[in-house]
Amino acid sequence: MRTMMMITILVLMTTMMAKSEETIDTKVKNFVVNEWTDIKEYQKVQWEKGKEQNAANWSKIKSLFSNLTGQNND
């Protein structure tokens, strides 16, 4: 009887550990997937802001040179 109780307790403990590992694995996987999605969205927004800033910088540089060449020709 005592051996049967020990075996039952051992089986239950093993089952509980397996379930908790699956839960932890699932939580970790969900965390990584959510972080990856957030990073992709952040990079997409920042990339668009960078493109807008580059366009503004180029237009300022072009206007600077067009003003310089316009002054020399007058």
C-alpha cells in the first residue's frame, strides 16, 4: 500500500511538472512573439520618420546650394 501511494505521488508530481513546463514554454514563446511584433512595428514607424527626415534634410541642402549658385550668378 505504501509503495502504491509513493508511485501515485511520483506520477502526479511528474505530471504537474510537465504541465508547468509547458505553461512556462508557452509563456516564453508568447512573450518572444509579442516582443518581435512590437519591435517590427517600432522599426516600421521609425523607418518612416527617418525617411521623412532625410527628405527634409535633402531639400534643405538643395535649397542651400541653389541659393549659393543664385547669388553668384546675380
